[in-house]
Amino acid sequence: MLAAGIGTYLLVLLAHFPANKLTGYLEQQYAPLAFRSVSGSVFSGNAARLEREGLVAGPLKWRFRPAGLLRGRLEYHLQGSVRQHRFTGDAAIDLAGRLHVSDAGIELDPADLVREYSPVGFTTTGLVNVQIDALELLDGFPVALDGHLVWTEAGVTEPVSLALGRLEVMLGQEADRITGEVSNDGDTRVAGRLALSATREYSLDLQVTPGGEASPEVFDFLKSWGQPGQGGGYRLADSGTL
């Protein structure tokens, strides 16, 4: 009975504790993080915008999840948007100050990912769905990651035309790098591996095999960027800093 009474008392405090107390703490712990136009309480609130190093999200809503206390975490369910794309997920801070994300999903325009992460510019088609099963961040970079990215109706229209079908990237983390294992089912087949470090050093090693619908321009492009590989494919390998 005493434990239940204490728990109820803590929940009442959270329900009335101003939201800016929570956001202020997060801004100190994860600088240069910034919340704009915060309202509500620590238990349930919202912010018009969330900014960090060029990334802008919002509006953002949160609701406290009491079950996280059993794992020694301050846990919330989040809803919001990034570049007008809606996302949902659970986020928690543990006693060591590490950020955990789980059961999170967002749909993105692949063009946004190309602008942010691709060393080569190209025009895309389709829609990207990112699902994060588990993510642990330390100093703003994943130290653990389990998830996948699915690019439906994937394609490239410039500088060459490629029909990639359904392209999937299995996301993970090893040796201080985010990793991705790439595969697809399109006319032109793609398979291989991607990696990105906290200092934005990247590497890619892909095998691209043109299909029956591939134009002569596709072969010319692959010859100029890659080396002949197995089964009529081309190996595209590159590394550098974004």
C-alpha cells in the first residue's frame, strides 16, 4: 500500500511539473539541442519545434510512460514530424544519461536522405520507411542499433534511370559505425554494405547487376564508377567524409 501511495504521489507531481523543467534538462545534457514554444507538463506536453545541428523537428508531443520506471528509465511516447513526415516511437533516458529509442517509425522522401548522406547527387522515386526496433545513443551517436529501412518503388531517374523495386537496408552497429546490409528485388539488383561513423566518415561496397530493362547509359555509368564483377555486375566501392 505504501509503495502504491508513493507511486501515485510521484505521478501527481509529474502531471503538474512544468514541461520546461524537462526540456531545460535535456537541452543541458544534449547541447546544442533546443526546444521552442514548450507547453504542458513533464507528464504530457508539446513543443512547436525541436532543433539540433541543422535538424528541425516539430511539432512534437510527448506522454510519460510510468512502466519505464521499473527499468530505471524516464520513458515517453513521442509523436511528431520531421520535414513534414510524421513519426512515432518511445524514447527513454537511463540513469547513466544514455538515450534509448524503441518501436519507432517514420516515412521519408528518399531525396532528403540523398541530400544528407549521399556523396553523389541523384534524383529518386518512391518512399522510404524507417523502422527502429532498438537504438541506444551516447554523445549523440548510436552505440547499439537494430532496425531496417525499406525503400518501396525505389528508383533513380537522374543521372541514369534505374528500376530498383523494393530495396531493403538492415541497420546495425559495430566498431563505432552504423552499418547497413543492402538487398533488393528490382530489375537492376543491388547488394552490399554501407557504413557511417560519428565523424561522418563513410564507406560503401555494392554489387550492382543491371537487368534486362537497363539502358546503355546505365552500363556506361557503372563502367565509369565501378569495376566489372561477377555475373555481369559491377562493384561500386568508395570511402571518404561527407
